[in-house]
Amino acid sequence: VIQMKDLDLKGKRVLIRQDLNVPLQDGEITSDVRIQASLPTIKAAVDAGAKVMLMSHLGRPTEGEYADEFSLKPVAARLTKLLGKEVGLVKNWQEGVAVAEGEVVLLENVRFNVGEKKDDETLAKAYAALCDVFVMDAFGTAHRAQASTHGVAKFAPVACAGPLLSGELSALEKALANPARPMVAVVGGSKVSTKLTVLDALSKIVDVMVVGGGISNTFVAAAGNEVGNSLYEKDLIPEAQRLCAETEVIYAHDVRVTKEGFSDWNHNSVTEVKVPADIQADEEIIDYGPETAQKVAAILKDAKTIIWNGPCGVFEFDAFAKGTEVVARAIAESEGFSIAGGGDTLAAIDKFGLADGVSYISTGGGAFLEYVEGKPLPAVVMLEERAKG
Ligand code: 3PG
């Protein structure tokens, strides 16, 4: 794959696909992690004297319809602030974009364009016509074969990988291709069904698999326990049993439960620690118990490679956050190489202020999981094809 850093960008029209799909609440950006992560690439292009055009999607709007709530307006404003230079938002780019050397503009949400999601060739060629060099830097969207990620890379005069995309791929390769051992995966979240392919793929390479959250509940049930009111998937019990037979799986052996219903959950919710055998019908598991959390922390302490996706409990509420916090802290304190990905995982790292301790924090959610599953990322495959000539 051609790298952006190896090209002479002076005076060139450079179109960079970023993943600036940030969470918004009432029009305010609630986490700018993805914008921050894209800054080094933008600065490098500016310093090289390129005419910089950025593009990204935001959310999942209806194609062909402009909607204010999906506008990249707040993102352009944040970029302006962080770069210390005006980043204009361009709605009508079809006839060409006026941008001077060292300047930066942002094209409006690519998902407003008809044909974006189905990787339409006409649209891809229209993007390609804007530039001399296309830079694919959106790791978080590299699993989507869409006009702004895959199609444009096919038709642009030159297509290369940006530093963020390349950095993400090297970190993942370091963790997965030839990991230092022992290697431990922590896979949390609510459902086995959405993570089954990831669990399967990781079970073949890790030394220990730690499961948390609702996923752990299914393993607790698979071991023959009643789990009361807890979230779990009965029909995936055979899969859980199979995984346990194939690899060393750690799940909760003590749990934190609550009797409170979902709508009453709060930072001071009343909880109790129990062994699974004592769980009552009206109780719900919402976190690891302290012994499980300590056991997992001890395993992580000696790990040389750690891959983490998904929380171990409902960490959004302080009353249910201890398990995730102990595990997150152990990952951050471990001397091994640690990589974390996924929206909830990043939110947990943020909540506990542990970003400095994790070796690599991926900007990818779905893309991170698909890479771990061993699936090819279509946008990266296209760059590889272009590099072959
Ligand atoms: C993400 O947030 O995972 C990426 O930006 C991709 O978004 P999508 O799932 O809407 O394609």
C-alpha cells in the first residue's frame, strides 16, 4: 500500500477520507476522540503544502435528503478550533472545490449523497475528479465498501493510506499476527450473538479468554446456574460450552446483582454480591463480583498482549462500574502491549481516566471487530489493488 508520507503533496489537491463520525447530543459533540485522532494526518498534509479537502460520514441519514441533525457543521467548528485555522464546510462540491495551498475544507456528510452507501460508480468518480491524491485514513469506516471509502480509491489518480489508518493496522497486526505471550482477550458487552465470530476467532489465538457483561451471564448459565432476571441468551448455551471446551474461558464466579428495574437504575442503586448459586428469580446480574474482578486483574498483570473490547458490567452507573474499572485499571497498568477498541470501551477508558495506560486505543468500532474476526477490510483491499498497479 502506498503511504501518504512517501508522496510529494506540494500544491496537490488532496482528498482525505476521515472517520469524523462523532457522538452528538443536542448538536454538541460528546467525544472528539476521532477528531483528535485525525489531526496529525491533516497537519501533515497542510505542512506539506497540499490543498486539503476532508470528507466523512456522520450517523445514518436518509440518502438524498439534507438533514440539519446530520450536518458536519459542529465537526467543522471543532476542527477550526483544534487546528487554529478556518475549516469551511462545503455543501456543493460537485463543480469543484476552491481551496488554496495549506488550507483545509470539509465536505458535507457523504451520506447525504445518493449512491454513497451502495458504492455507486458515478459518485465515486465525482469524488475522484476532485483530487490529485486520495488519502484513505478512516480506519473506523474501512469495513464499509462505500463510494467515499472504496469506490473513490479505485478511480482517484493516486490512492494511498493515511498515517492514522496505517497506525491502526500496525497496532492490530502487532497484537494479533505474532503476539507476545501470554495473550489475553477481554470480550464484554451484552450479547454472545453479536460477538460470536469475534469470540471464535480470538479463542484460536489467545491463551486466556475473559468474558464480561451479558456475555459472561450466558457462560454462567452454561455452567448450570440459574441467572434470575439477568440478560443472557439461552440458545447460545451450547456455543458457550463449546468455547469453554476449546479454550480457557474466565467468566464471573461471583456477581453483583440488583433487584431494581432498568428504569430505576442510578449511581446509588442498591446491589449485593453473590455466588451464582444464590441468585434469586427477581435479581439481575449487572457486574462482576469483587473476587472475579481481582482474579481477572491478576491474569492481566502477567499478560504480554491484551486485546479488549466491551465492558464487564453496566459501568455507566457508578453502582455497577467497579468490575469494569478494576479490569480497565489492570489493563492500563499491565506492562504488556494492550489494544482497546469499540465505542463503549473507549467511553469506559474515558470515564476512569486511563487513556495514557493503554498502549493503543483504536478509533474503530465495527471495523475493529471485523479486523479481529479476520475479515478483509474492503477499503484497504482496494488500496492494495491500486498499489499493485
Ligand atoms: C462507526 O462508528 O463504527 C463507523 O463510523 C461506521 O459507521 P456505520 O456503522 O454507520 O457505517
